[in-house]
Amino acid sequence: MNLGLLTDRERQVLLLLGRGMNNRDLAKALRIAERTVKAHTARVLGKLRLPSRMEAVEEARRPAP
């Protein structure tokens, strides 16, 4: 997984996804709109070529090499 493709905010979203947070909780934690969380999540999935949010969670939980 090439995290260098992600912005700082997208990395934050990925980290919180890995902690099992839903969109509402992510929005509150980052003080952004839920719609913005959805946009960041979609960009993370696209940049990392992941098919689903669940795959993103698994990648976020995977130990770094």
C-alpha cells in the first residue's frame, strides 16, 4: 500500500477507518461534514485501488513493513 499517494487528511481518515469508526464518528473526530468524510473515503479507495471500505479497514490495520 502506497500511503505516499494520500494527503495528510486522507491518511487521517484511513487511520480512523482502521479503528472501526463510522462516518458520523469520523466527521465529529475530524470536525468536518459527514459528506466530506465520504469524499475522503472515496478518494482513499480510488488512490489505493481498493474495492471497498472493508478492504481499506484491513489495509489500515495491517502492520507496516
